[in-house]
Amino acid sequence: MKKLSGFLQFTIGLLLAIAFLLGGGIAAALYLAAKHSTQPERPVFDEERVATQSAARNAKSASTQQKPAATPGAPPSTPKPLEAGAYRARVTWPQGLLLRDSPSFNANSLGGIPFNGQVVVLEESSDKEWQQVRLENSDQKGWIKGGNIERINE
């Protein structure tokens, strides 16, 4: 009887140890899965901080300045003319887009384009994954990931 009792204690102890290890492993896996399934906050790059600060300053100074009266007979100011085959578009990606110097995720960043920012689409890559754009009213050109803008009908 004493041998049976010792064997029973050993078996119950082994089963409890396995249950604790299994339960701890499952709890750790669930914790890590929950921790890594949420997306991190969107980073704010230096170029974006400078652009938003200068845009805020320009908006503030523009609101305090008076607009000059239009001279009679002068044509109204018009946006830059479009290149052949180009069209205007706006950014639809909620976090904005990175402007890159070549059509690749490994390319250097030239800055950012905010949500609803307007660009001029110049061309698309042969695989239609990337689009070369020019910033509206600027000469800065770069590449953005395709499918994140919508055409503006004029």
C-alpha cells in the first residue's frame, strides 16, 4: 500500500507540474499575442514637424496680411501647368505618404505628403506599384506607393 501511495503522489505531482507549465505557456503566448497585435503609434518625422510648423506660421501670417487688390486687366493667378499625360490627385491614405527618391521601400525619404494633400501624378512604374509625383505648386518630385491617391476631376 505504501508503494502505491508513493506512486500515486509521484503521478499527481508530475501531472500538476505539466499542467502548471502548460498553463503558464498558454498565458505567456496570449499575453505576447495581445501585446504584438496592436499597431504602434504613427511616427512623426522631422520633415513633417518642419512642414506643419511652417504651414501654421504661413497660415497665421496670411490671415493677418491683407490681400493686394487685383490690377484691372491682369489675369488671375493660375496653378502651374500640367505636363503631358499628368493629372492632379489628392492623398487618401489617412496617415499621409512618404515621398521617396526612387520607386522602392528602401529608397531615401524626401519628405511627406499629408492626408488630402494635392500632388500632380507624372507617371507610373511599369508594374503600377509606384507613382512619380510632383508636389502641387512646387518643383519637388518623388515616388509614392500606388493606390493611395484619387484623381481630382477638374
